[in-house]
Amino acid sequence: MMKTLEVDDGFRKNLDDNGQEKRTGTLVTASAHIIMVVIGSGVLYLAWAIAQLGWVSGPTFLMAFSFITYFTSTLRADAYRSPDLVSNKRNYTYIDVVCANLGGKEVQLCGIAQYANLVGVTIGYTITASINMV
């Protein structure tokens, strides 16, 4: 007869419904992470760029960009869980979201686009950093 391994209840309490370690973040830590992501090198030029647009176009573009940011944030929040109501598993990466919603060749195309974007951003940051060092 085989013995079954008993799992300590204290260990189970630290796992979420997918078997991953539970998150321990708070509103303060989430806000700190959002601020760290938003404040990048591009924010240094934002005030100058909006000032160049003028009093009418500048606030209009700010509102448009804020709406786009809100819209894409809600799309990402909706895509966090898989559309399959039976498994309802979490999608931890962008490719997982594409696999759960599209599948097939779309996964390969999105992967190529994602890595091409990563290479382009890396090249842009490298050029900007080298120009600023001079």
C-alpha cells in the first residue's frame, strides 16, 4: 500500500488557485510600481513636447493619450484570465494571452512583433544614452 504525502496547511495557505505563491502587494506597492514604470526617459521631454503643441492641441493630445492608456489597461486586465470558463487559468505573459485567445500562427506573429519591438526600443535607449553621455 502506498503512503500519501500530507501537505502542511501553512504551505497551502501561501498558494493561490493556480498553485503559484500568493501575492502580498498593497495599494502602496502597486502605486510605487506604476510610478516607476511611467516615469522613464520619455517623461523628461513630455512637458516640452506638449508645450510645442500649444494650448489647444496640447491638452487635446494629453486627453487622447490618457484615453488610449485607460483603454489598453482595461484590455490587459480583461485578458489576465483565460477565456475558457472551465480552467479559468491565469495568463502570466503576453504570449500566454495570445495562445489562450488566438492560437496558431498568430502566436508566432505576435512573438516576432514583440521581440522586434524589444530590439527597437533597446537600440533607441542605447543611442539616447550615448548621445546624453557625450
